[in-house]
Amino acid sequence: MKRMPGLAARLGTGVALSAAALVLLAACASSAPSDQERAAWAQWGSDAIAANGVGVGGVFATDASSEGVTETYPSPQALHAVELRCIGTDRAQFTLSYTGTGESTTVTQDIVCHDGGLLTPIAIPTAVGELTAFTADATSPDGEGYWVALPQG
């Protein structure tokens, strides 16, 4: 059998490089977002709300203890769905409270964030009727990122 003296060394080098790459990836994944990233997320949220004309948004919380952000309407609005969007985290749980001419109700919705991409709007319960107020809040496991909830007609 022919010996290959450099094979073990080459394999060892490959394993060492792979381990170094994993350490580097782990370090990148665990780093906190920069102030610039957070500012960009907030701008993304402001732009999404402005483009929709109505909506609320905010920075993620890590628990459901916050009161949410409320938008009230001076006259009842015929809004039928809410688009939920988020950026800066992988998953989010939204708490949505609807007050309308028919009734008031609160629902929760878990979503997968697609880096701020458009998602299918979620229907507002028909029993609510026309909206007079809408409150939304969102949490994420890491408490990082930004969310918006955009009511639609």
C-alpha cells in the first residue's frame, strides 16, 4: 500500500478551516444589530405606514407586557384585512385588538418574517363591523427588529 504523507495534514487543515468558519459564523450570528440597522428598520416601518396611509408599528418587545400602539378613526372605517410585516427577526407574534361598530375583539397571530417582505393580509373578523380603533403589538423571541400592522380596505 502506498503511503500519502500529506493526506492527513491536508485533511487536518480542512477540518481546521471548517471549524474556523463555523466559529466566525457563530460570532456573526450572535452579534447585536447596529444602531444603523435599527434606524433603517424604523425608516422601513415609517415608509410602509406612509405608503399604506393608515397603520401602526414599533420596535419588538420580548414579552407581551406592552400596551401596543393604537390608531383611532374619527369616523368608522370599512377596513377588511390587516397586513402584518416585520424585519430584523425571524418570527413574531402579533396581538391585534379591533374596536368597531359591531363588537370589539382581540386575536393573536404568529408569522414568519420575510425580511420585511409583503405577506398575505389577515381578515378582520366580520363581526367587528367598521373599525373605530385598532391596536397592535408584537413580540419576537430576541426582541430585535421592527413591525408594522397595516389595515386595508
